[in-house]
Amino acid sequence: MKSHSRILHVASMLDPYGSSRQLHLLVGGLPSARWDSEVIALRALGDTQQTIAAAGATVWQLHERWPADPIAAGRLACLLRTRSIDLLHCWGLAALAYTRAVWPGNRAVPMVVTLTDHLSEGLLCQTLLKRLVRHADWVVVSNSTTQQQCVTIGIEPAKLVTIPSGGALPSSPTRCRKELLADLELPAATRLLAVVGPLLAHKRVDDAIWCFELIRVLYEDACLLVIGDGSQRRRLERFARLGCAPGSVRFLGLRADVAEIIAHVDVFWQRSEWEAGPNAMLEAIAARVPVVATDIGPHARFIEHDRTGFLSPVGS
């Protein structure tokens, strides 16, 4: 009788956000005496590949260059052919599409699909999703809203499993708030607000930058920290230069010390119009930092308005 079971994760993206944080927690949380984990990623950002490897998984990167990259698909096919696995876990639709294209599937190997993407309302996208998950044994979602969308699309309810996002309890920061402010070259009395996540349109960071100037009417010593990177960064930096006082909005890019920064901010601010799982928000709550977020389902699940945080309409 073998002592270890082998699980292979295929991820659309490894980055410091969302599903990658959940994958990291899962790899680190599985008992090493029972499970061997491997991760194949289409792409990776920052040092996430090294972080997940340090949690105990062997990590392979396919270096996908564009959607439907045949070279990346060939690399995935080679890796899948040489693996003997007990469970296959696809994270995101891109990972599932590549896997289904090159590995029709051994029905003796169970497949789990974790949906990490915003579910489109377009008929073509919904039909594609339904076809892609047809042979999956379980489809994992993080909230009841996504679960209901899946049922509406026609995914079998018996396959759906709702597992809310989790977060690691924070460790003691290695530096104090005064040291953080000194590293950022900010005065000791500065009030810090933080926006964390990929700089993409649905995060509505431009809303935060616009609203932030109203905040500075009341608090001239406020500073907005934008932690993350993405396709919208250059536009957002220009918007901040044109609309805000010099130096009042700081773009910190990808950071390995996000949890330490969050622990010292005065307010965590989340403006997203949709979320698969609000990981950074959970880390802020765990660090006892006040949270202001949009009133979408994944946020409202963890925040009771005016008691454990504040919720506002999207775009307000």
C-alpha cells in the first residue's frame, strides 16, 4: 500500500493574488506524510513560483506567451504524459482548457476544477464553460453567487462545491510602522490607505484614486498605497499624476511583504466590482485593520456593514 497520494495542480497563473494565494495555502496545508504536490503554471509573476515551491510543491512553468499557445500546450502534454497522479486539480478556465485539449483524461483519475474567473454572461462563454467542466468530478466555487450562476448555466448541482476563501493568520511583523514609513520616505504622522490586487479594470483602482482626493480635503497627511501590478498600471499612474498631489499616491508594484504592509495601514480599501475570493481583504481582517469595500457578495460574506467594516455600492 503506497504511503503518498500524488496531486497535480494546473494553474492559469501564479501571482501574489486570489487563487494563487489559495493554492499556496492548500499546498502548505496538505499533510506532507500523505500528499505529494506538483504545480504546472501557464504563466507566473513575481516570486510566487518560489513561494509555492517553498511550501512543498514541485513547480513547472510553461511560459505561455499568448492565449492558445501551441508551444505551451506541447509542454503541458509532455509533463502530463510523464506523471503518475491520483488527483488532477485545474485552477481557472485557461488551465482547464489547455488540460482538456492535450489530456482527454483517464477516468480513473478524479478531476477537480476551481473556478477563479468572472463568469461571463455571454452565451458562447457559458456554453464553453459547460463543455469544459463536463468531465470534472467536482467544480469548486468560493461563494453562493458563483454557485447560482453555474446552476443557471446548466452545470450539474451535484458537482458544485462551495469552499469560501481562506487566509493565513498573520505572523508578527518584522518591522514596526515607523520603519515602514521610513522605508516609504513618508512622515511619521502619515495616514495610510491601501489598495491591493492586480491592476485590472474590474478592480476599479481609478475610483479609489478619484475618491482619494476628496479624502485629502479632510486629511492632508493621507497617502494611498497601490500594491500590485497589471495592464492598467501605466494609465493609473498617469491618472494619479494628473489628479492628485505629488507623492500622495504610491505605486509599490508586486511586493513579497504585502501582509506586513497591510498590518500597518489605517484603512484597507477594496473597490472591486467582482471578486472570486477577497484574499487580501481577509488578510486585512486577520490583521485587525478596518476595511472599506464594495457591497458585492464575496465582501458582504465577511463584513457586516457598520459593525465589522463598511460596505458601499460599486462605483459610489
